[in-house]
Amino acid sequence: MNVLSLFDGISVGQYTLSKLGFNVDNYYASEIDDYAQSITRYNFPNTKFLGDVTKVSMKDTPIDILIGGSPCQGFSLVGKQLNFEDERSKLFFEYVRLLEETNPKYFFLENVVMNKDSIQVISDALGVDPYKVNSRDYSAQNRPRLYWTNLPFKGTENTNTQVVKDILDDDAVFSNDYPNYLDLQWGEVTRKSKLKYSDDKARTLTATMYKGQTSTFVRNKYEQVHRLTPTECERLQGLPTNYTAKGTTSYGKEIKISNTQRYKSLGNSWNAPTIEQFFKEIYL
């Protein structure tokens, strides 16, 4: 099996294929973030890094599966809704270019929930309509996403009853000592009142969690607050504990990954149990 992963991040696609027992002969990864690359290199040292997607050509390389999650800043229903005017979102068309160039047996593209016009552009380019799947059905995290693929999706809803308290570290502490800004108003209520309870599914992890957004915190029935740790965020994404704790540089040095970079990489990553529902249908 030869896999081409665009916007590979921390290689959750590779992790999931490995977990499912697939024998991947060559895993080609296009990723420009140094920290994400180092995390992948530590976990999967045989990864073949390709660098900037705009400079990737695979005309002479057979590819069985093309996967990716192109940058979504211009697609989200939250914010400016720039659609394809955003330079980062235009990178989607690099995915289309390489799909046409490699003609793989399977393709798989993940992105955020977006407006109908953007969905239609992507669907027209790929020739399929997306599946809308929420990772809450397969993990303790609420994470609605769209998936364009020619793989079948046979997942069933509400198959996972796991909630936040089930993934907390053994020494997790809830307390009344929390950042003052959680008591500030958010519309007609306080930010604290927007926090999820630990007996519920977590909010969607984001790349800016390191800044202390509300998605970073949960509360218990006593209204005490706990800040999610990187290891807890790993479990919310269905990854092994400390998957993002270490990296390997391009020159072979092992490094420790800061919590800031761990939060960023996890917020940008895929939810492994969710994409497993698709990847388990791969037959070559």
C-alpha cells in the first residue's frame, strides 16, 4: 500500500491505518509545520516527507490512497466566512490536482462544517457529496466534520457513551482557582457558564486551546473548573497517551514538545476513532 497524505499534521491517518493492521509500504506526507513533522517522525520514523504541497509532484509514483484535511480557515461557519478567497483554503485545489495526477483507488478529504456554496464547490470538484459525522458518536468529544470520500461509511450513531470524566488523568483536579476571565460576560451569560460538564461530551478541540479558550476547560457538578491537559486532549482525539509529547528533528535529535505546540497540533488533528470508521472499509 502506498499512501499520500496532504496537510498530514501529526499523521493521525498513518496512526489509524497502523492500528487497523494495514501494511503501508510507503507513507508520503506533505506537511510544513516543523513541530507536527517532528511528532510524526518520532512515532513513524519511516515517513517520507514531501514538504510544501504546492511543490509536490507524484506523476511517477503509484498511490493507492490519497488522504488529507486541507486548511479550513476560510471555510468555517465561524468568523469571516471567506470561502475560497482565503489563500490557505485555496490549497484545497492542490488536493484536487494531486487526486487527478495520482488517480488513486481511494480518496478521503476531511474539513469543517461550512456554508452550502463551499460544500458545493468541493463536491463538484471531487464528484461526491460529503458525509456529515460527529465524533461524539465515537469518542468523548463533540466534533462535527464533513468527509468527502469514495469509501463507504457504515458507522452507527450513538455507539460511544464515553464522556469527559472517562478520559481525565488519574490526578485531574477540579478547583475554584481558575482564570478570572471565565467570570466575564459572554453575551448575557458568563464564559464559565458555557463550559461543558465533565459528565458530558467535550467541546471541539481547537488549535488555539493554548490561549485558554472555553474549550480548554470543563467543570464538575460543584461548579469547580479543570483545564484539560495535553494527554487528556490526546484521549479526546483517540490517540495514545503522550503521542504528542516527544518529537524527532530532521537531523535525528529527540526533543520534548511544549504544551503550546501539543495543544495546537491536537486541535488541528483528526479524531482517530472517527476516521477508523472509514478506513476499515479499505480493500486493496
